[in-house]
Amino acid sequence: MITTDNMASEKLKKNKDEVRRITLATHLNIILYALCYWIQIGVMPYLTKKLGVDTKVFGYLQSVFAFVQLCGGPLFGRFGDLFGGQSALILAFIAASSSYGLLALASSTFLLFLSRLPSVCMHSMQGAQMVITDVTTSEDRASGIGHLGISYGIGMVTGPLIGGFVTHYFNEQTAAFAAMLGSILSIVLVILFIPTDTKQYSTETEKKDEQAVEQPQGSIFDFKKYASIFEAPNFSYLFMIKAVSGLPIGIFQAMFSIFAMDYFHLEAKDNGFVLSYVGIMSMLVQGFGIGYLNKRFTEDVLIKYSIIAISLGYFLLIFVSNIWVFLIVLLPLICGGAVLTVIITSLVTKSVSSKDTGAALGLSMATNSMIRTVSPTIGGILYATFGFPIFGIGGFVINAFLALYLFSYGKENL
């Protein structure tokens, strides 16, 4: 005889199995996303150099990429709220495959710039964070988002290596074509293994309130909705921290490939090894360190001390003169940055209703795009005028003042 309790137990078990399947598929797609993204990141400076693009135009190229992502990020998040995680991820991977396909065909500066335009919807990590937010509890949110770092790290480690070797034995366009094929595979995996509506698996429905299960209303261009998110508890505070701390690292990342070629004299394959090292360290911190730290320290404490670690890394960067010292100095920057990113992302999803997490993540991610819009131009000017040490000086000053503010006036019990 089947009792009500047995039926409830079977339903719960089926739901957990489905959540595991969704989570596994999401992680697999993030591996592919990162792998393909870092293939093209690794080969981009060498392809642009091959086509006769100078450092200044390369900076403009980076700015265009960041600007279109800035425009698309919040809209993409709202799109996910309205149409579900599956549709959001499919859109993101269609954009990625289009961008990499155009890059593979690039034979002129015009085509290089054209290849950046589809990235307006290329927000795969944001889409994955939306899905993981839907299927995790508030208590497990930081750990769940952090575990995406493992998958991203795997792709980040293997992507530059694959891109470097394909470029070495074939050419840059072939590497971009490989990235396009990987993104097409992701579209297939999303269709097969991620359901249309992942919010139906939200564990936040344990609250049993109507608001938790309410379907989102409105349109993608509902700007009142975006404005209301800034009024949510803690969102503006978290947005400010992310924007201020992210500016120096955004400038540094935008110029990283240029440093590799001009300052450290690395070839494409060697640059791939450095990027893989960064990926491994970030993967370890996000995948294993976040869960440990989040159980032992409050989120406001983790934010404050991650800013301290970032400040230390920038201070040491001032004195770097060779690649081996550089790799050591990167450790506090990677660790502090990884902790800060995951904790803020987790808190952002908690600051709004479950039906608005996509839009909130989109606005939060927009800080990255906003920074990347201006950082290549700023970075190029700073590098040409003051040289490599200015990035350590600027990063240290900004983050040291931010740390002072947080310890003096920062919020507690976020």
C-alpha cells in the first residue's frame, strides 16, 4: 500500500536526483565554456598581432567586447528570470559559438571587431550561477557557486594549453574554430540535460510563502525592476565594493597578455602555461577553500580580509621583475579575489527575491563589464607612460583605502 508519506519521500528523492543531474550538466557546460573562452583569450593577442593590430587598437577591441557585455548582462539576467535557466544558457552558447566562428574567419580588423558583437549575450557563467542559485539553499549558496570555480578552473587550465598547442601546430584561426565547436556542443548538452524552468527546483520554496514561488512578471526592458533591485538590502553596498576593488584587477587583466609578450617575453605556449597556473589556483580556492572559510567566518569578515589579501598582492607586485616572482605574487591576488567574488555573488542572490536573482546577478556582473569597457584604454595609457610597476601602486592604493573604509564603516551581519 502506497502511503502519502511514501509518495512524498519518492517525490523528494526524484527531486534530489533531478537537482544532481542539473548541477552536473551545469558544471560540465562551465568546463566547456571556460575551455573555449580561454582558448580565444590566449590566442587573441597573437592573432591581432598577426593581422597588424597595434596595442592601442587591441585596447579598443577589448573595450568593445566589454561594452557590449555591459549592455547585455542585466538584460540577460532578466531574460533568465522570465524564460528560465535553459533558455538563458542556450542563448549564451549561441552567442559564444557565433563570436568564435567569426573570429575563426577573421582576416581583417573589421572582422575582429565584428566577432565581439555577439558577446552581448555571451553570459554563460551568469547563466550557470542562476541555475545553481535556483537549486541550492541560502546556507549552501556560497559553496555551490564556489564549486563552479572548480569547473571553470578546469576549463581555464586546459583552454590556454589547447589554444597554445593548436596555434603552435596549426594557426590562430583553427584554435578559434575549435572554440566554436565546443560551444555548439554545449548547446546540445543544455537542451538534453537542463530543464526549461530550473526555478521549480528551488529549495527556497521550503519557506512555503507565495512570494517564493511567484512567477516573474513584466518584460526584459522593465527598467523599474532594475532600479528596485538597487533598493534591496545590501545590494548597493555589495555593488560598490565589487566595483571599487574590481577596477585595478580589471585594468591588470586587460593588459595581462601584453605584459606576457612585452615585459616577460613569453610566447603563446608559455603564456598558456601561466594562464593555466592562474586557473589551477583559482579553482582550488573557489572549489575547496570557500566552503571551509564560509563555515568558520562570517561573510562580512571574509570580504574585509579578502580586500587585505588583495592589497598585499598589489604591494608586492610593485617589486616584480621576472616571471617566477610574478607567479608567487599572484597568489594573494588570486586567493583574495576568488573569495571576494564568490562571497559577494552569494550575498547578491540572497538580497533579492528568488524570482529576481537573474536580474540581480546581471547587474552585479555588469560591474565587471563596466570596468572592462574602460580598463584596456586606461591600462594601455598607464603602461606606456609609467611602466609595469604602476599597476601594483594603483591597485594597492585603491584597495588599501577600501579596506580602511570597510573596517571603519563597513556593514556587519550581511
